[in-house]
Amino acid sequence: MPPRSRKSDSPAASKAGKPRKVGGRNTPFRSPSPKAQPGKPTKDEGSPAPGATAQSVATAVAPGGRRGRGAANVAARAAKQGVTGAARRTHAATEEQTEKLHKALADAGHGSRRELEEWISAGRISVNGEQAHVGQRIGPRDKVRVNGRLVHLRLGDVRRQRVLAYHKPEGEIVSRNDPQGRPSVFDKLPRMRGGRWIAVGRLDFNSCGLLLFTNDGALAERLMHPRSNIEREYAVRIIGELSTEARARLLEGVELEDGPARFGRLLDGGGEGTNRWYRVILSEGRNREVRRMFEAVGLTVSRLMRVRYGPVHMPPRLKRGMTQELSPEDVRILLKSLPTSSS
């Protein structure tokens, strides 16, 4: 017969075979509970109960002796920090960030602030299924729709300001919606994800030249606002001869239907006979303003081309119908030309 196998006599085997005796019971699953020592709180005693205040914790764990008082102070500070942190989180949750509706939409590139206010008044924008009103504020959880289409807004996000230069030819309209179905400048622009291009001012159907676009509605508003005093320079060809008297009137100011207007500068640009070119500068951009000013002195504009908008000149190699994005440095130069915004 084969010999019986003996149990191992090694200490490791004997320990593994016997359950540990802990706290008076033979069980391998219970860990020994810490013994309380005078003047030293246990783990359960040192942790503040949920909802406990700093004063109540300090009172509960303040046994006699210097060591006891030190432990009480530590526990009181921990409880106070916990209560303060909870209060801050509650305050942040109740006062979530909000912005005015038209500003949030403009910052996301859905239009200029003035244009969006008109859309709100016309009932084209809704918030949470209800028609929006001018001056309304929205938060991150509100659902905003423009013309029935849900738009995603990230309040407070700082996005890179982009500016696009476009060489507009004659025969294009600066609008997305035209009842006559004429070609639009927006058909020639590169597509943008998460926003859209906003035209900085306009050029009429029969005018050409430099037209700026941006993805920032607030920037577009500042570039177009009269108080910014942004210069617009045009090359103008007229039929007829500009007399000294007519030149003086255009520089001093002529009366138009929507108020007086005058050129900041009027320079000869060459030409022969009845077709003469001039360079004119304005600090505002009213509808067909240059044409109407020459008409006020009895002259007709046969061609009108914008060659500069503020510090941005028409790129010499930019062909008609083509676009060119400004570099970050050029955008910074454009921003520096603007007065400081108070909003």
C-alpha cells in the first residue's frame, strides 16, 4: 500500500489552514476594530457626519488634553470647508451663466446683433418652443430655434475671429434671400461649420470691389457702426466734369433724403474726356450713398468700386469672384483700428 500523505508541518501551511482569531471570533473575513484610546478619536469619530456644522463637530470631538483640542480643530476646519464647498456648488448651480439671446446668436455667427433683433421682433426665433422677445436672456439648457431650425450655442466660448476678403463683381446681391433669384455673394464663399459668414456692410447690385465677411456678429456690428468711424475708400468714374463748385459742395456736405453727407477726401484719379476717375473717402456706409451724393450735384456715377475698408486694402492679386482670408496679424491690425468697445 502506498504510504499515507502527511499534512504539512510548515508554519505557513498551518496558518493558511486555520482561520484568524479576530475580536474573539474565528473568522477570516472580519478585520480587527480599532481600539479607542483616550484623547485620540477613532476613524469614525474623526469624520463629520453628513449635514454636521463646524461647531457641532468641534463640540463632539473635543476631549480633554492638548492632543484632543488639536484633533477637534482639524475636524472643525474640515467640516467648515465641506459646508463652504457645498454652498459654492449650490450657488453655481442656481446661478448658471446666461447671455442675451441676440448676442449669443451673433457670437455664434448667425447674423449681426441689429439683424437678429429684427428677426426676434418678426417672430423668427423661439426659445423652448415659445416666441422670443428682444432683450431675453438664455442659459445653456435652453433650446433656441431660428426659422424653426435648432441651433447649438456655447455660451461664453471664445472663438477665433475670422475675416474674409471677397472681390465682388457687378451683378451680385449681398443677401441670402432674393425674390428675384439674382446671384448672391454668399454662393461664392467657403463653407463654415458651426456658424456662417456675416457681411460687413453692403455693396449695391451694380457696384464692385472689396467686401469683408466675418464669423463674429459682434465684430461685424462694430465694423459697421457709425461711431467706429471706419473709412471706406472708393474709386468712382463719373459721366461729366466735376466743377470746382460741385467739389466744394461734396466736401462741405450735401443734403440727402436720410440726412446730410460729405466726403472726407476727394482726389483726382485720372481719365480723359467725360469719363473721369476720382478717389473718395467716407466714414459711414449708407445705402447707395456715393451715387446719391454725386447725383445731388448733377453728376452720374457710371462705375463704383470699393478699394479699401479701414486698414484692409483690396489684395492686388484677388480676382473677381474670389476670396482670401486675412491672416491673424491682419485681423489684429483691423481690431486695433476700432475704438474700445464699452459692452
